[in-house]
Amino acid sequence: MAILRKSKIREMNAKEREKKLQELKTELLTLRSKAQTGSIESAGRVRELRRTIARIYTISKEEGQSL
């Protein structure tokens, strides 16, 4: 999954953001468990997911929506 940029997140409606947020959180949880066992392919992906999740929360808050 590619990085979601601010422009793409702003184009989404609240339901789409909520769905994408759940997908990203699930993927982050999976990667964190793989990191614990040492079988992670890309350690940078965890950082990328955390930042994308933060972007979604920030833009939602700016637009007055709570997730």
C-alpha cells in the first residue's frame, strides 16, 4: 500500500477515512508483531504507517470530524 498524501486524504469523505484508518491500524498491528519475531521485511513501513495514521487524524480534526 502506498503512502497516502494530504491531498488524497482530503478528497476522502468521513466514512472512507474511517475505513482506511482501520485498515492501516490492522496492518500496523501485523507489522509490529512481525517485528517482534524478527521476520519483518521493511522496518521503514512501520514508520510510514504511523505517519499516515497521524495524517488522517490531523486532517479529520482540522475539518471538525472526530474518528
